[in-house]
Amino acid sequence: MTIMSTEKKLCLCCMEEHEVQRVTIVENNMFKGVPVEYNAEYFYCDSADELYADEQQISMNDIAMKNSYREKAGLLTSHQIAAIRAKYGISQSDLCLLLGWGGKTITRYESHQVQDIAHDTILRKLDEDPEWFLQLLEAEKKSLSATSYAKYTETGAVLFEKEHDRYLKSTIMSKYACFLHNPEANGGKKLSLDAVVDMIHYYANSPRVKSLFRVKLMKMLWYADALSYKRRGCAISGLVYRAFPMGAVPVAYESIVDLGTVHCEEIDMGDGTAYRFLSAPVKEYLYLTLEDREILDAVIRRFGSMSKNEIVETMHREDAYIETAPYDIIQFKYTKTLSMS
């Protein structure tokens, strides 16, 4: 028995007012034929040497017993179900509406009723898939108040963006796994997507960088890593570059520029779509050292006002590009003859 607190109150055991201890004890019980162990809370009357529970404690102990069973059965606990709902900021009744369940189903699951496996699976999917939540919202839009719909949509969109980024980062890192022990490919640096995003923000936020479209950005990223390797023997980002017709392009560049923290707008150019990178509300570049920023500044001075075609032509004259077969990995050993110092 563990004493949690002591308070003077009317003891419902002996019906006298005196110091009563609030205690927890480990209880063992059977639920649905399964032995369960859980912490139960009681009041202890030392005058009668007895335990007793009020209505709130009886309810809490019942939930504790059923949560112990849920854990043994591999089901979400009532607290986990409540946390999923709280993550989306949605009411119990509105969540039931989205899922097509009875209006009190979630209320019961968050307390005393143990959910079945089918409903447990649905709740887990909801927890892991904000995009599905947004789809459910859209399907039931007319059944929700405008205020609730807007609130839930905003929350779901934020969660989806985070999940989307998590998936993208996982995809990107998987493509870089084969380069982990290849310093000639990665510049002696393990890929840091945080550093890559900071580099993009640093370029986009500079007033000296004009018309930062995707082709120009890819080249400016390579020049920063190449100059860093030439000066210090290691790159800044850990990106691995291939020799595309327009110059150096990072592996998985499509996913990198699609990260939610990268600010980009699509522009219809008539014969295709261009992607322009925009300034971001970033005051600190936490993943760039002072020396990193000095290298980026050098790249900005050289290429910031250049057009896409000018920087591509410059790249085409670099030994690193000339000595690399089309679409092969550009080796950092060629940075020794880089046109920047």
C-alpha cells in the first residue's frame, strides 16, 4: 500500500471526522477470463483498519482494470483513445459522426467500454493518417457547423503537413543510405536535411539572390558544398549530386524541395511549370555554422545575380561536370579545380 496524501474529512467507513489517507494498492482481478494487474486507489480508515472507495475512485479503478486488459489484448487504452481525439481537437460526438458510429461510442471507449478489434483498427488508422481524417471531414462537411469544420480542417492540415514531411524525410534518407560510407559522393558529410532547408532559406532570404528558380538553386547548393569541401575537406549538407544536362542536381531533389518547411510557388510559364523559391520567416539558421554562412555568402556574391543560363554555363565549364558521365554521381575530388576559392 502506498500513501498518496492525507486529509482531514468525514470518513465514510466509521462516519467520524479524522485524518484519512488516500492510498494506492496493486490489485489482481479477472476480466473476460484474463488475469489483470493494476493500481487501484482507495481511502484508508486507520480507526477501522479498512479500505473504502467513493464513486469517483470506483470509476477510476474500473477503468484502470479495463486498461490493463486492453494492454494485454493489444488494444488502445482509454487514455490513448482520448489522446487521439485530443490531437485533432475534435469533440466526442463529432468524431463519432465522422466515423459513422453511434453518438456515445467514443465517450464509452474513453471510459468503461472496451472497444472491439475492428474499431481499434480504425482508431489506430485515424491516429496515423491525418489525410484520411481530412477526407472524412470533407465527406461530412454538411453535417458539421462551419466553425467546427474550419477548426478541424486547420488542425488536420497541420498534422498532415507534419506527417507528409516525416514520410518525405524517410523517403529521402532511404535514397541516401547507399552513400553513407562514400565520402567522394557525399563530401564526407552525413546528410542533414535540416542543414539543406537552412541553406535554401539562406539563399531565398538574401536580397542579393535574384530569381531563385529550381535550376539555379540546385547549382547554388552544389557550389556551396563544393566550395566547403575545397576549403575544409567536407561538405555542408551531405547532399549527393548527379550530372544532369543542366548541371548538378541532388539525389531526391523532387522530395527535398517538396518539404513543408521549404517555401516555393509554382509559376505557369506557358510551355511548362517553373518553381520559384520564396523567402521564409526565419531569423536564425540553427544548422549552419558561421563558416557555413561565409561559404554561402561567397556563392551568393558569385551567382546571386546570375540568370539560370549563366550559372548553368559556368557549371558546364567545371572539371567536376566535364569529368563526370551524364547522370553519374559527381565526385567531390574534382572540387580541387573549382572556379571558386
